Amino acid sequence: MFTGIHEVDWASLRHAYGSAEDVPGLLRGLTSADPAERGTALDELYGSLHHQGRVYDATLACVPFLLRLAAHEGVPERACLVDLLVSIGDGDRADGRGDGAGAVRAGADVFVRLAADSDPSVRRAAAGAVVRFLDDPARALAVVRERLTAEREDGVLIGLIEALGLVVRRHPAVAGEALDLLAAQSAPPYGPAPRLAALAQLTGCAPERVPPDLVATALRLLRERSAQRARVPHAPARPGGDSLVDRLHGAHPSDEEGARLLRTLHTALDDRLTERTALLEGQLACPDPTDRCNAVWLAAALVRGWRGDHTATVRLVGEQLAFGEGRLRDAAVSVLRTLFALAAPAADHLHALVGARPDLWVQHWRGPGPVLGAPLDALARTGDARAVPVLAEVLALPEPPRDTGSAVLCLGGAGAPLVPALRHALGRVPLDRPGAVERAAPLVRALGALRAAEAVPELVRLVEGRGADPGGRLTRVALEALEHIGPPAREASPALRAALRGEHAGAAAAALWAVERDAPAVLPVLRGDLAAGDARRRTLAARRLARLGPAAGAALPALRSRAADGQGALEGQHGRDLRDAEERAAAACAVGSISGSTEEVARPLRELWTAHPSVRRGVAACLAGLGPGAAPLRDLAATELARLRRHTARTHGYGSHDVPHDEELLRLCREVVEGA
């Protein structure tokens, strides 16, 4: 297995963390008799050789050894190694030194042998690898067809069926035969799990070959599969620790295979939202709680990725809260938290859970102090006023959860009765201790959002640095809160004027404008920030100048220049692109707000709207405030309202505020269109 390993100059090769000198030891660790050592070795190989999908020169040098290890029956984690090789083959190029696909393809015959291995997990992993890396598509299809005939394990059959879908998508010359095989697998006498897998592949590859009653068929097969699964005892847990091996292939209390089957079908249905919703509602009504748990997570993906009326689906997710302890309830709460106001149809169930379980109001995690319990946080995020009395009790605790203020922000005006409790909690934060900012900042933001004029004295103390606030880290947050409060914060004017000479002069200028509308005092500060070397500072300055409107006319030449610059913001490195796009959009919006029309900045705003969806909320807010002046770009809002896909939708993962950000964009776009 390791012949030639010492002939490789590993010290001259690089992986994600530098020199590859440690790689030979990691490769040998895969053959250890100790499961923990093998798991650690695999973890390290994944992390260093294939970090975030990147392929390095050391990765390419490892491929021949990984192929030999995967082919050796004495290596326990061979299925994991095949998965790693597939991932390397699908990875990004390695700095011009070659590509992962070519390196893996050179040893693809190994996968043909592994497709008939005695270990089912190896057979399943090898099925997709054969299709991906064997040079001859007809031969790859022949291997899959032969294994379909011989295979008896449902899990491996599902892997083979997924491989047939790959054949259809990657090899048009033999796609017809692969589709015929898929159609055959989707019908009796095959079992419910393989049939579900085949239906999912057909839905994505050839929807015309799917039965018209797809949803009813899929739900019937799901129930049949669940009945079969209930008769099969769970496999014993694997020995070992919390390694990558255990996470990928260890026993799991949930039904990951079932989740994958239905996830594949939902992905194949894509924007057929009526069918997806009907399928989800059927899953959420299944007798098996594991099927319902899988459905809860799929419901999250649907609502987070697609616009529409999700009321019935969310209500069904809320009904899962009535099923006591366990994964189903926890999954439902977790999903509802991510939906914010869209979880309102489940608010009654959340309120019932919060009322019945005071022990769930607060959770203790690692970090500076406790946090809100998920059910209470989810209820507050819906905007339901029934969360107010419970939050008041929580704020009265000796150490309130550090994120309570963030929950109050979601209540809008309904949170006004909490102002005294917020002030009291803020007064008890020891600003000279670690974690003080994390505890105090959300409280300050909540007071600002509620326009709590009675809290101005506390905010002024923070602005002036009274009390121990090392480095004045809360100063900016307090200034922003005073800006929200506006004219009722007039007593803060002396402190704001003094702060114009400090580190947070821009925030002080914005607050002073909101309180006094003193353009001569404010404008020089913001124009100075607009010329700063820091891109974020320039972006904030442009946004603050926009709020001055015509009073910021003297800044128009610089803003026009910023709006016209940054043609490279539509190309190149993503991180810098986004910063440039945000700055350019802020400058263009400021030009529109100050001049009263978007006519002269219509082109850059249109380009940025298309290329960088993350700037759309800011642009839409600008357009909504301009009324008739938004006419040159009103079509952008109308087109956005017609889209089904959320502008925040992403291929992998999600942001914690994706749903409320998209819902805010839709609200602003409706204002723009109605403003016509």
C-alpha cells in the first residue's frame, strides 16, 4: 500500500496548513488497529488535503496511496476513502499543477472492483465513483446495470440508482438506456426505498416519465418504507469517538437515508411549489415521527428558499411541538426560529410550549452568560405580544440572557412595555467585566428601536464613556440608538457635539442630524468620512449622507464619483467585490436621495442589483423613499416581486436572517410599485 511513499518529497509539497511532511504518518494512521487513531487520521486528511473543496499539490500526490488503501480489504474506513476520492475528483484546481479529477480518473478501475465489494457501504460509495471517473460511459453504465441485477441491499440499490441519474446528466450518448433502467426501478416489484430513489431521479432527469400522481405515489412508498423500517432493529452503535468517520458512517438515531431520499425528490421538483407543498404536508401528517422530523427540516429548506404562502406548512410544523420531548419537537422549534414572522401560524403552539415549560426559557451555553431558550426566542421572533410578559420575567433574572434585547427587536411596537425592564437590565451590566459588550449592546439596540426617550440619560453616559467601557466599544451602539430616538433625545446634544471629535464621529454626526438637523455641524464630518481610506467607513458615510437629503448637496460630486467608480466590483475576488459593490450602491443611493431622482445613477444601480443580490434591500429602501423619483428603476421592484426564489437563497447552508431580509425586500418592492 505504501510502496514509493518515501520517494515523494513531501516537505516540498503543500496542503491547506503548510508543509505536507505530516501526510505519510496520516496515511499510515488509516491502517491503525485503533478506531480513534483512524478517525483522527481521516479528519486530518479531510481538513488539510481537501480543505473547503480545494485541491493542493499534496492532495494529488496522495491520490495513488488513497486508491490503494481503498482497494485493500484490511482498511476499515474504505467507504470513507472512496467518498474522499470522489470529493477530491470534484474539487477545484490546484494552482495550475493539475486537477483532482484527472488524478482520480487515472485509478478509476479500482472503483469497478469496489462496486462488487463485500462491504455494502463500499459498494454504495463506489457506484457514483464509477460513473464520475471511468472514461468509457458505456462501460460505466454496464457496471451499474450488472450491479443492479446482483444487488440485494436497499442502501446500495439507492446508490446505484443515484449513479444512473449521474449517467443521464453526464453522458447523453447512453442516457436513454439509463432512463429505461430508472423507469423500471420506479415500479413494482422493486421495494419502496429504491422506487422512491428512482422517482426522485426521474423527476430531475425526465419529468415526462414520472407518473401523474407523483405526490400520492411518493407518500404511499414513504409509508411502506417506514413500516418496513419499524420491523428492522437498529444497528448497534459504532465504537470510537466523535470523529469524521463516526459522523459520516456511524449509527444515527434519525433516518438519514429517508431524509436523503425525500431531499433528492424535493430538489428535483425545484420550483414546482404546489407539488412540493402537497408532498410536505403529507410528510408532516405521516404516522411515523421520524418521517415527520425529516419533513420539518425539508419544510425549512422550502420556506427559506422560496417565496409563497407557506401558512399551512408552517402550521403543521407547529403542530409537531405537541409531541413531547425528543428530536421532533427540537427540530420544529429550531426551524420555526429561522422563519421569524413567517412562523406566526405556529405561534399558538409556541406559546403553549413556553407556558408549559418555564425550564426552557433560558439555556446555558459556553460563552459570556446564558441565552434565551429556543421556544421563547422563536415566539418573540414571530412578533407575538404574548412573549412580552415572559421576556419581562427573564430580564428580571440576576443575569438575563445576553440575546434578550435581540428578541425584543423582533416585537416591534409590541415590545414597548419592556422599556423599564430593559433599562434596569442595562444598569446591572458590569461594564468592566469580560462579556459586558455582548450583554449590553442588544439591550441598547432594543431601547433605540423602541425609541425609548426615557433611556437617553443611560445612553448619554455610554457616549461619554462614564462607567468602565474599555475602548468605548458601546459608544457606537449608543449613538445609533440615539439616532433612532431622534428629536426626543435633544438633551443628548452636548454629548453628541463632543463626540464629533471622537473615534465614532460619523455615528455622532448621524445622531446629531436626527436630533437637531444641524447640517453645518454634521456635513463636514460625513464628507471627511467619505474620503477615508477604510471602505466600510466610506460606505457608512454615504448611507448617512443619504439621510440628510438635499442638505447634503455639497457632497454630491464625491458621491457621484464613488457611484461611477468600482467597475471592477462586478468581477474578480468575491470578498472585495462585495465590499466594493456595497460602497458603490450606497453612494449611488445617496445621490438619488439627495437629488430626488435616480435618473443619473440608474445604470450603476441596475448593474449592482443584478450582480449583487445582497445590495437589493438597500437599493429598494432608497427607491421606496423617492416616490416618483424612482421611476427609472421601478421595473426592478416589479420583476423582483414576480420571482419565486428568494434573493437570499444559496446552494449550501443559510444565513440566520435570510427569511426576514427577503421579506423586507418584498415589502420595500411593494412600496416602490405602489408608489407609482
